[in-house]
Amino acid sequence: MESLNWDAWWIAVPLVIAETYSLIDTFLFATTMWRAKERSGPESPPTGTVDVFITTYNEPVAMVMATARAAKNIAYPHETFVLDDGDRPEMAAAARAEGLGYITRSADWTDKPRHAKAGNLNNALFETDGEFLLILDADQIPDPLILHRTLGYFADEERVALVQTPQWFINVDEADPLGSQAPLFYGPIQQGKDGWNAAFFCGSNAVLRREALMQLGIVGYVRELEDSTRRTLRAAERLLAREAGRHRAMPELHKELTRLREEVTGARFVVSAGEPIADVTHQLRTQIDAASRRLVKNDMDLMAEDLAAIHAMPVQRDAERDVVVVDEVGLDALTTRELSPLAAVKSVGALVDALRVDRPGEAQPIQPLATISVTEDMATAMQLHSMGWRSAYHHEILARGLAPEDLQTMLKQRLRWAQGTMQVFLRDNPMAKRGLSAGQRLMYFGTMWSYLAGFAAIVYLSAPIIYLMFGVMPVTAWSGDFFARFLPYFLINQLFFLIVSRGIRTWRGQQYSLALFPVWIRACTSSFANVVFKKPLSFVVTRKDGRVGGSLPLREVWPQLTAIALLIIALITGVVRVLMGTADGTGTLVNIVWVAYSLAALSVVIQALRYKGPAAHAEEAEGAS
């Protein structure tokens, strides 16, 4: 805090927060790599029955069938199923013509939450019976030996629930301007997480144990039913307490409502103690019915009293309408009576009746794959790890797929991934989740933490612009003191990164970690709005059948283009000051370097905008040669 320029606290404080964020991010990355595990392969031979699931929604039939035929030719004995969430007749006909299984949603899913890909897989789980599941996206062509290379892990360790392999894309060239390949993640990072038993499911190219998923579904069903029951009973308690307070002047009614509230309170404690919910709610329903009968009798008695009171009142007959008219005094007397609390008791009965064990709001009472996020993979893996299951990351390319071919599609894909991760962060934070080890908590938290980088990026881009253009310096120590502290950290950080990457090209990933700052910010804000304010998120299936086409998606990247323009202006301003001798030396030079680095990172957006797809790129390269 000593070196902050408090006169410019509005940029100095955000900068120190951003630097602190980055420092924590470095520690999390270092922790990930501390126990990196490199597996050579399973020791045991492959055993067990396998179902291969190919998930599809609206991908071209030819693409899906190419994957399905390759899956059918996997060397290990198995059954292959096309899981068509689009319910397309042409897809069904093509699958059956190849002798493949074809599964689509049943009528039970009509007007019920569909849960996107997770719902598609959950539906198929109850239509098949293989001990293990190989899950493939519609474009992921599997190697014939994929099961031979992965199934043995399940025999090596009894509690292995998941074996994940890399995702690799064949339509990405060496330049990879859209940053689709992720060699650092599908390599050192997943191997680091594997060392902490936290390598997680990535949605495709993975084998899962059915027993683990079904156990996860049953436990989740029981927990959700228990939570729902406790919430419902608490609501019933509040309703009855309010009604009892309103009827204190009527001792019998007050006593009846208080007694029923005590019954509800007792039921809640019994459920928390582990008693069967169906038995508890049945007993409570009996108590509610008995209370209702007593209240009805009380109502009848009150009605008799009212009729007697009306009979005793002075009345007059309206000769024209031939009716008896009660005067104002009589009406006032009748309106002072308390209304019957029977409606409140009926409301409590309706709440209890809603506690059905078949979960009528869902197509399936049991949902094995997690449905709390638009991306089911990480959430499912974290649930499995919290229940004591293990995972393994097998670092061998055993399936090859297709990446997005245009910037717009890539941005939507990254947004969905980030939104799904942040949904899990907000709904099931790993730092507070029971069952996870300390290492697992940090591994999951580290992935979620990384998506907060968008906010730090705003500060990192703004600080040098503000200094070079307006002379406002957030730090007052550009002397040897500052560099004595900063340079060792910075150099060791970069050296560590080089050692970890072991020759892997990581510059493209570093570029996009900064260049996608608007996507990360939008993911955080939209996920928060979804979880807290129930604002829906749209689920968009990633196109992998070519470019979207049309004009350049400038609207999608206007924040990055604006940042580039401001950085160029700041760079020119700084250089001019140096040439004119009006610069302050170290501070200006450091910020010029800072701006140059930021421009180099953001330049990937320009490359991505100009990118015309792998085929066109290959033709241009061939013409140039």
C-alpha cells in the first residue's frame, strides 16, 4: 500500500486489486502443476460392457454418421447409439440403416425442463445398460483403439468413475487464429489436476462408469427431495404461525393452529433425522385432515351463531324486492367476525401434497448427470469427486473433431463454457462443498477463478492509457525499489510458465486470455443474473459445419477494437513525449512496453476477423508458396 498514489485512488486501488488477483491466479496455477501426473497407460486389460453415446441436436446427418460409423468400428466389443435430441426422421433412418441404436426423448419430456445435453444423456442412460459409457460429440471421430487404451484404468482402481482424453481438432492449421486448440489445458493443466485427483469431464472423448453416475443420480435425487421437503415444511410453519397470531382472540382456533404448526415442526426435524419422507408426509397429511375436520365443525358452529345473531337483529322487509334488509349496525356486527383459517390449513395440505417422490416437475425423478449448469461436464465431475470417486486423465489423442471456423461461433462457444463454469461456481462453490479434498477444492476453484480475469483485464488495459495520455500514475515507485520487487516475480513467473509448457505453443492461449475480456465479463454478469434473479440463459449448440457467413461480426468485438484504438493513441503519445524529451523516463518507458504487449495480445482479434476458414486459409498459403 506504501507505493500507491492515493491522489489517483480511482485507478491505483483497482490496479492493486487486479495485481492481487493475478498473484492468486499464479499461486493456483503453481499448485496445479506441483503434482502433475504423466500416465503411460493402464496396467490392466480392458474389461466390461460398453455403450458408445454420440450426442447430436441439429448437426448435419452426414457428419453424425461419419462419427457413428467410426464408433461402430471401435475394436473393443460395444453397442453404438445415436442420441438425437432433434428427433429427426432422417437421422433415425440413417442410424437404423447402419444397424446402430437410435434414442430420442420420450413423451415424458414434453413440457418439462430439457436440460440440454445433460438431459439427452440422462434420457439415454435409462434406455441402455452397458457398464461403461464412451461419450462423443457429433463431430469427434474416435480411434479404433480408444477403449483398449482407456478401459483398463477402471480395473486398475475400483473407484475410478471417469477417464478423460484430449480434444483435438483436424480443421485447425498451425496458425490457429481462433485459438481452438488448447494444448496447455489438454496436457500440463489436466495432468496437474490429475495429480490432485481432480481431472474433470470435458463433455466428450471420455469414458464414464455407469454405476458411479447412477449413484450420483440417486444421491442427488434424495438430497434434492430432502431440501425441497425442508423448504416446504418451513413455509407451512410460517403460514400456520401467522394464522395462529391472527386468531389469538379465539382460543379454540388459536390452539388448533398452534397444535398443527407443532406437528409440522416435528415433521421437519424427523425428516432431517433421516426418516423416510413418504412416511413422514403421510402422517402429516393425516394430521392436516383431522385438523381440517375440526375447523369445518368450528365453522359450522360459527355459522349457526351468525344465523342466530341475524335472527335477533332488527330487520325490515323491502316490499318491492321482497327481501329482508339488514341495517348498517347489523352489517358492522357481522364484518367484525374473524374469517375462518380453514383456507390456510388447506394451503398447508396443498404444500404437503406437492411433495411427491416422483418429482412431477421433471421428466425423470433421477438425473445422473448434473443439470445445474448449461455445461454438464464440470458439474458432474465435481459431484463424483465429492462422493469419493476418482478420475484419470489419459494424455493421448484418441478422437479428432471439428472446431468452430469463424469468430462469431467461437465467441458463442467460449461464452457458453464460461457461463456454465460460473453457474457451478455460484450454485455449488467447491470451496464450501462437502466431500472434496483441499487439493480438489483448489483445482476446481482455480478453473472458476480464471474466468474473473475479464475484470482485471479492464484495469490492465486502462492504467497505461491513463498514464500516457493524462500523466496520471497509479504507482509512485518507478525506482529501483519497484523493480527489485517486480522483476524477480515477473521473470520467475515467465520461466515457470516456459518450464511447465515444455515446448508447447502457448502464445495463442495467452492472447485470448486477455482478448476475450468482454466474453468473461458477460459470462460472470449473465450467470449471476441467472442464478440470483432467475434470468434464463440461452443454450446455443456450437456450429461445426463451416462458417456462419455474412458480414464481419464487428458488433461482437467492439470493446476489443475500442481498446486497440485507445492503446495506439496512447503509444503514439508516449513515443512523441520520449522524442520531445518531455517524458519522465522510467515510467513512460515501462508503460510503452506495457501498451506494446497489450497490442500484441489484442492483435489476435484482427487476425480472427480476417480469418476465412481453414480451406480458404490453406488456398491462400498454397498461392503464396
